[in-house]
Amino acid sequence: MILFRKIPQRYLLHGAVPAFSGCAVLCVIVFLLTGCALPSLSGAGSSDSDADVQTLTSLAMGTTLTATFYTDASISSTDDNTGEYTGEKVTSLLTDLENDVLSWRVETSEIGQINAEAAVSCVAGSGQYSESDAGSESDTDSVYDSGSETDSDLAYDSGSETDSDSTCDTYYETEPEVYEITLSDTLASYLTEILDVSLNSGGALDPTVGLLSQLWDIGGSNPRIPSEDEIAAVLPFTGYERLSLSGNLLSVPAGMALDLGAVGKGIGCDAVGELLEAEDTVTAAVVSIGGSILTWGTKPDGTDWSVAIRDPRDEDGYLGILKVTGTCYISTSGDYEKYFIEDGTRYCHILDPETGYPADSGLISVTVVCDSGLLSDALSTACFVLGYEDSLSLLSLYGAEAIFVDEDKNVYVTDGLADIFTLSADEYTLPES
């Protein structure tokens, strides 16, 4: 269901926005004058009465999509539904991106086809998967969360097993059979960037963790701690370095499962940014796809966008306010998004590809700011796995900035954000540099 609401200019001029229910953002929220957790503007329209504003709330990519569009009233006055039309296009764009390219649940998507072929190849070789085990779901199965860092419901069904029966042979004595598939330009471009971050992060970001994600099933119906033997059985089927991409030709070992969940929402923000560039009547917008946010264009009153970073230990509070200008991509990865607690230990859905266990770097939240949605999402995941100190050189390599929160509630802010981030949560500390 898609809900649109046009905000009358008189409300904006008085610094208030009517309540708009149904919006839920996991990681980062845009801070309103009223303090509501909606992706809208702070102080918008206070000096520019020609701007019309419309908000959108919907479901896309398995999460809540919220957006605010500023349109040029001199153009949209003849078409009162300009913002609504843009919102429909955004929702349709993200749905197509999920179903045609990113979703491993949709058998006709590119990722779905790659994983199904890998499972079949595993059967043809020495493994035990079958095409039916791959179990890709229909296009209408919208519970898939393409933007989570490591989606948890891979259709290989090993999560309900107590041993490694559902995988290919536990270890290959020789390298497994490799198959090749020609990718679309779109997916080839995504994987090129993803594998670059994988290489430069030493594998902290890894698109081949699909089987590990399913084994833990964090965020799914059967989250559990797998045995050491189960993890050891799956690890041989992970490893970004075992993928080979030459132009549009991808080589994948049999039995491997790809999962682009760590970058899905960031990719969505990139796609929306490209769409907005082609919109003549939209002058500014802010879009939130779960934990990734796009601020696009310049606010009508010329002031900064105010983005509230969520408190990782208080779902109703915020850590602080980040002021950004123009077009910007912001993604947050945290241990509070999907997790379970057993015997006093928190197990989050962000997995360390090296160990096969949830990341344990001492961090509880990482927010990355840069000029690309894919990179902001990829880097926030990689940095969460690496930890604060080991992330700094990676961020520098990509010209990105970040806010780190560790388990002792220390907040570390890179130099590029130091003057535009204000810590507001009293229980957190900004250590002196």
C-alpha cells in the first residue's frame, strides 16, 4: 500500500507538520521541527512559498520507504499530483530493482538465477543441493529484506538442520566446479564496486555469505547458534576472492550463494537519485530506505538538512544531529537492527565472513557518509566488522566519513564530520582526540 500526503504550505510556514502515521525507519531518521521520526525537512519552506511538499510512505525492498518531495509550485500548480507521481515512480523503481536484479528470493532475478545455477551445479558435481532445494520464491513474496546487511532466509533450508546435510560435501578435496554466467550491465557494475570494497576491506564485506546468513537465520523464524561443525561446513562455500568478474562474465564456484543484502538499500538510494535527476519539477527530496538515506538537492530555504542518528540502545531516541548540505548518502549498520540474545550475549545479523560468527569488533553502530549509496552501505558494513581503528584507512581510500559508536558508548567522529555532528544523548561520550 502506498500512502501520499500533501503538506499545505501554511503548516510549513508555522514550523509544524501534521502527524503522519505508519513511518518506521530502522537506523537513521531525518529530524523534523516537531521531532517526529519522518523523513522530511527541518524548517522547510519558511522563506520560499513557491515550494509544494508531499510525503510518501510505502513498503519497498522489504522495509519501510519514506520520502518527502519538494516540487516547483509554478509548474505543479497545473498538476497537483506531481509529488504523488514521483512517489509512484520511486516505489515502482525499487520494486523492479528488487525483483529483477537483487533478490535471491525471486527465481527470475539475476541473483536468484545465479544461486539456483550454483545449487544445480553443486548437484551435478559432488554436492547434495537440488534445484528444488534452492526453493526460490515468487515475485510476490515481499517479506524479503534486500537492504539488510545479511539477509537470513536463504532457501537452502540448512537452518533447520542439525548437521551439514543440506550443504554440498563439507569440504572439496579439489576446487569445486565453476560455472559462468553473463550479467547485465547493471549487476556487473554493482558487483565491480562491491568486490572492490571486498578487496580493500580484506573481506570484511563479502557478497558470498548467503549460506552463513541462512545458517544463523537471524531475523528469520528460527534464529539459533549453529554448531562449530555446521559453520566449518559452510565456510568453504564463502569467499569473495573465489568469484571472478571479467567485464560482464561472472565465474562462481558450485554451491556458493550470493547475498547483496549488505548494499541493497544503498543501491536503492543510488537508483532514486538517478531518477530524481530526470525529474523537472522536483527541486529537492529526502528519501529513506530502511537504514539508508538520500538527501537530494537544496532545501527551498537554503538551510542544511538535519539528520538524526538513532541511539543504538534506545529505539525511541537519537544519538545526535548531523547537518549536511545538498546531495548526500548516509547509511548506518548496527547490532540493534536484527539480533537475538542467548545467555546474556547479543548475536547480531552482521556476520564476520572470516569466522562465520556475528561481528565482534567492539562496535554497536557505524554511520557512513559519502557520495554514493552503494558505497555508504558497503562501507558501514565493512567498518562494523573491522572495528574503529582498522576502518580509518578504508574510509580514507573512498573519501568517506563516519560516526562510530562502541560498546562502552564512546562516539568517534572522523574529521570531515566533526564540525557538522552534534552529540545529544547524555549517556554517550566523545573522547578527546
